[in-house]
Amino acid sequence: VAEQREIADSTHTVAILSTGDEVVEGRTVDTNASYIADRVAQLGYDVVCKLVVGDFPDRLEWAWKTALAQADVVISTGGLGPTTDDLTNETLARVAGVDLVLDEAEVAKIRGFFARVGRPMPENNVRQAMLPAGSEVVPNNLGTAPGYRLAIPTDTRRPVGVVLPGVPREMRAMLEETVLPWLAARLGPARAVVSRTFQTFGMGESAIDEAVAGLVPPEEARLAFRAAFPQVAVRVSAHGTREEAERRVKLYGDKIAARLGSVIYAEGSTTMEACVGELLRERGKTLATAESCTGGMVGNRLTNVPGSSTYYIGGVVAYSNKLKEKLLGVSRTTLSMFGAVSEETAREMAIGARRVTGADIAVATTGIAGPDGGTPDKPVGTVAVALAADGYGEDGAKSKIYQLWGNREWVKVLTSQVALDWVRRALLGLNPLESGFGQKKGKR
Amino acid sequence: VAEQREIADSTHTVAILSTGDEVVEGRTVDTNASYIADRVAQLGYDVVCKLVVGDFPDRLEWAWKTALAQADVVISTGGLGPTTDDLTNETLARVAGVDLVLDEAEVAKIRGFFARVGRPMPENNVRQAMLPAGSEVVPNNLGTAPGYRLAIPTDTRRPVGVVLPGVPREMRAMLEETVLPWLAARLGPARAVVSRTFQTFGMGESAIDEAVAGLVPPEEARLAFRAAFPQVAVRVSAHGTREEAERRVKLYGDKIAARLGSVIYAEGSTTMEACVGELLRERGKTLATAESCTGGMVGNRLTNVPGSSTYYIGGVVAYSNKLKEKLLGVSRTTLSMFGAVSEETAREMAIGARRVTGADIAVATTGIAGPDGGTPDKPVGTVAVALAADGYGEDGAKSKIYQLWGNREWVKVLTSQVALDWVRRALLGLNPLESGFGQKKGKR
């Protein structure tokens, strides 16, 4: 906490204000605030809070006052449209104690905008150019509403309000072109925040926390975990001069990477399917899938990656036993002796998929995703995964049975992640049997 | 605004608090807050504000105090994990002026959770069961962090804090199962908000807006559109006594349903795949898939529905031409004459999938999802869909080519939605060729 305090010095704090009934009532997901927060945090600003309120004069005024009391820069989106429920300009004028004045240059621009699309300007669009006195315009080249910034000094502080429209593409362009350069200039060179992020799979958040405990002195760098299951991202960040922050992040990032080993599948924001795709492409290998309980999810994830047709051949969604036999050549004896959810069936699915498709590697899933279908012997979450490749076992495959948990969708997601991690490990020359979690019931 | 003011009386206000560095810094889009806001607004609550702060003790305390001062109910997400930067429980105890006490029943549940997955419980998970004294637990059946609610009375008011985890699927289940029923009961009978929601596919939001224009007098009921593409939900809601609100919603809901016709695929929150599954089950039909550009997404969506193994046999992810030939029997001549992305290939895929699997209905997709692979003749977004069933065309199939738009994932999502809508229409005896949007390039 001491270290966090240090980051929060008084000239680098930002509050983000989103306005609009549709945002506060959840009919629109507020992507503007996330976008702004991410961009200003990357610059090294400390985002103190985000606030969202609907289009009510009193609530807007409360939100502005609250935000200005918390941060040096308040960036607001929304409320700049031409209709009577667009209240940002008059609210900020009231909060700042200044008049609204017509910006003639902006009126001319709005008229020009309508002229270009061949329509007369509705008179209420003039409202969009009534800005609080003292504002410095942030040009909007994609729409009619100008943004602006306005200092709102108090006795002791000099916070600045930055006002942008709510239309995401207009807001983003104005942020990138005008606001971020201004914010960067305001910071000066001595202060940077640098970070490295590792994507992991196979350990829970608290297990990772324990594994890396003591590696990073809190006064040197900060560790953060972000579970977006099934992966957990580990981020190390440091601040100071750029050089110093980079040195620390390199040092402690390397220590974390060494400690976590093959549980880390990528650095940066890469997905497991992109990582697998990259390895397949690098090594010139092809992949096929044989999916039962995942129902197509593994193929779907693989094909979310642009260019996946160069390495992913396709496969079979063998949801019924009939298709397992007919398209993959799983033997009826195996199905009746061991059941559809068994290492034996999974192996024959993988081997069959490899044979039928001619792929270098084939991965297979079969399991009980629930909520029905569980038995005392094979409860919901019982999943077998197998991988067939050159030199794997006496029959060309490795397999393992997992006891996973959670609801249906969750079992599918985890299974698909384990299957992809098996492919990753196979391509790296690691043992797929060491992937993932869940109680091992056996392995071959 | 007048109507909103009327709703906003003082015992029905909610503030939503999201916590976590990853949310405030924009690395995660805050979908939790939108979800909660939408659900409580539907009940008739007035969402006063949303607040987002990072994992700092002083900021969390500030946010809780600010939110409790603004609303009767504060719903928070996040900060319930097992690590030291999870601070919600201790913050709320401090704000409420009570101690943290170990909830033995919840510790036992957490131990049980780890026992089921065959791992020892890390000791720091015990922290998750240290709850502010006086809390009433909101059970979490999907994870280890219990939620709770806690009254935090002041001299003049009696606001309540509701604490939920940040993991969306846990939060949603807990909100739906425990929190919303409690919030609904709290409202009492004299003040009801009643709504009906229709799920549609095939028209854009503004086209629907135009189609239903004038149907619903604004003083009688309120219309809202929520685009969660590819579907657009249309909600009609009314408030007043329950009886009166129900009468109006029935009346105007029926008018909307009659106007939109088969564009509506379900009432309520049903997904397209659940709707298709229900129809297949009712009619005792089986389905197979032959997917190229969707890569398994159609099968994945179908198998997200519990019990789908009773009607979904499986299929082939024929991502490569080789698998289209080998597993589905698409002729080499067709592939070379018309190309992989053509009505002809799609028809042979659907017919082949039906023949190979023995399913009553087979649906096929083939297209160019991009960003590469487009040609002047067949740009990115060119997609062919086909459906094979008894009595369809001279060869047993219908097909159509669409020009869709958007990025890779988007083209896949839209294509899978069109494919499922074709199955729905076929099962209802409607013409699949009337589904969806996108410029028609042809049909057979």
C-alpha cells in the first residue's frame, strides 16, 4: 500500500466520468471508460476512479464535483448531443461558475458538416457549440460535437475537465489526436510505468501467488494477478524513470518466468489458441481435432485465429457414439467395454482423427459436461483427453483422464483449454501429461 | 425525464460499485456493472450511479461511503479473492464499524470445494470466509468466495451493501438466484415494473425501431432495444400497479409480436441454440453440422445447451477441402468449378453430412471469414449456407449465399446465427431462405 501511495502523487491522477441513461442502466456496456483508462494508465497516469451517472442535472453536477475533488484530470464522455437531455456543457459551466458562450468557429464547422451531407442544419445543433467560457476546443473531425478542456481552479488545486462525445469512434479519435499528447506532455520525462504480463494455464490464482511469493520486493515492483479463467495473467510493473522501471521489470519478470516455467504459455496478451497456432506455423505441422464433449469448441477457438487454415485441417465433432465409430473408427468393443468417456475411447478418437485427416497431430476430447449424464463412477466433469503424434506410446497416442468442475459451459471451456495446452506442450517437446489441473485418475 | 423522476423515489435507488485494478485501468471491460444495472433497472430500481475504483484501501473506503450516501442499495463486485489485494471484506467491515468474523459454514464449503477437485486448500483461501459481523450470506455455488449482504445504518437511513465476487458467471448466478428475488420482494406490490422481452434475429436495431414505430403510446409503456448482436432484444415495459402494468405489457407485447412475426425467435432470454434445441426435441428430429468457415462454432453453440446429445449427432469441421471431399463426399469437380465458398459446395456438404450421419436435418457453412482470403468476386464476408432435409429441392437441399460484414469473429458469429436460424425456420415449416440479412447473391 505504501508503494501504491507513492504512485498516487497529486499531479498524475485521472477520474473518468461516463454519462447517459443507457450507460447507467446497463443497456450499453461502457467501453469508452475502459478505453480511456487503459490509454491513460499506459501513459503512467493513476486512474483514481470511474463514475457513471444518468442524464439528470443534479446527478451530473454531483458526479463532476465528486470527480474533480478526487483527481487532477477528469475525462468525461457523453451528453454533447443536440437534444435537451444532453446536459454536459451546461453542467460544467455551472460547476465552473462560468457562462456558456457560442463558439462561432464551431458553429461554422457544424454548418459545414450538414452542408457536406446535403441537409440543412437543425437549429438545435447550435447548442453543441455553446461551450463554457474559457474552454479550449478538442477538435472533432468525425462528428458535430466539439470536445474541449477547461481548468476549474479551486483555492488550492487546479483540476482540469476534459469533455468528449460518447460516440466511441469520435471519442477515440479525439483522445488519440489531441488529449493523449496533451496528457503525455503534462507528465514530463521523469515518470514512467512499465509492465510485463505473462499468460499462464494450469495453476489457480492462489497457487501462483504462493509459488512466486517473496520473488518481488514490493518497493521494487508490483505484482498483480488477473484470473480470466481458464487462464491467469501475472503482471509485474514498476515505475520511476523509464530506464529504471524497465530494468526492474526485466529483472523481476525474468525471475517470475523462471519460477513458473511451462505454466506460462505466452508473454503479452496472446490467447492459448494463438500461441498454439504460432507454434504449428513455426514448426510446419498440421493439426486435426476429434471432439465429443467440447462439441466444436476446440475447432472454433483454433479458427478464431486469422490464417488458421494453413495448419488446422479440421476434424470431427463426434458427439454421438455412432459418429465416433463411423468417422473416427473407434471400435464398438472399446465403446462398450470402457465407455465413451474413457482414455481408451479418447485414444482411438485421436488416432482415428490423425489417420482420417492425415494431420501431424490430432487431439481428442470426450467427457461428461453435465448437468446430466454423471454416474458414481464417472461424475459430471470427468473428461478424457488424448493426443496422437509420431512417437507417442505404442499405439501412437497419450491420454489422461481429468476430474474437472463447474457447470456445463465451464467444463467445456476447461477441456478445450487442456486440449490446446496438450498441443502446445507436444509442439514444445514437453510432456502433455503434465498440463492442467484436476485430479489425475490415470495416465498412459 | 418526468417519468424517470417519478420512478426515482428514495427507497428504490441502487448504486453499483466495481472494484479491481484491472477494471479501473481498463484492462477488463466492466460487463458486471452493466449486467447488474440492466437487471435491477428491469425490476424498477433507479440506478443512481456506478463507481469503479482500484484495490487501494482508502479508495475502496471512499467509494463505499460515497455510494452508500447516494443510494439505498449498493451492489459491489470484486475484491473477494484469496490474495492480499482482495480488500472488500475488510473495507466494508471498517465502513460499517464491525469486526470480521470467520464463517465456519463457508470455510467448510471452501474445503469441500478443494476436496472435490482433489487439492489441498491453500491456507489463504480461509480469508474468503472472514465476513463482516452481521452479514447474511449470498451463496456461491460455482466458486469459493461467498457473497453477502449487510445493513449499514446511519442516523437517518438504512442503506444495504450487497457484496458479490467479480467472476462474471459466479456473480450472475448469485444475483439471479438470491439478490434479485430479495430486491423484488423489497419493492412491495403497489409498485411494479412489468416487462416482456422478445429476441429477434434478421433485422437491425433501427429497422426494428421503424417497424414498430407508433405501436406503443409512450405514456402507456416504454420500448427499449438492446442490441447484443447478432440478436436484438426488444423489451416493452410498464409500471404502476402489477395488474395495470401486466395488462399494458400484454397488450403492447402482443402488438409488437404480431408486427415483427418470424423475426422473433423467442420470448424471454432464450438463445437461438436453446430455441433450436427445444424445437428439435419437440419434433423428435436429429441434426448434424458440416462447418467450414465457422470452424466448430455451430456445434459448440448447439452443445452449450444441456441435453443436446438427444438431438445433435455431431458433424464434420471440414476446414480444408480435403476433408470436404473425404468425410462429406463433396466432389472435386464442384470444388474446382465453383470453389469452396459456393452454394454448390455448401449443398454437397449438407447433403453429405446428412448421409454420413443419418440425421434428419443437416446444416452447412462455408465462407471467407477474413481478414485474408477475399477476392474481388468473393470478398471477405462472402458466406454460403445450405440445409438438407426431406423434401428440400431436387437434390434434398436449399442454399443461399450471403454478403456479411465485420471482422473475422463477427463473420463467424453471424454465419453461425444464420445457420441456426435456418434450422429453426425449417423446423417451423418456414422458408429458411427468408432468414437473416446481408445482400442476397442468389438462392436455390
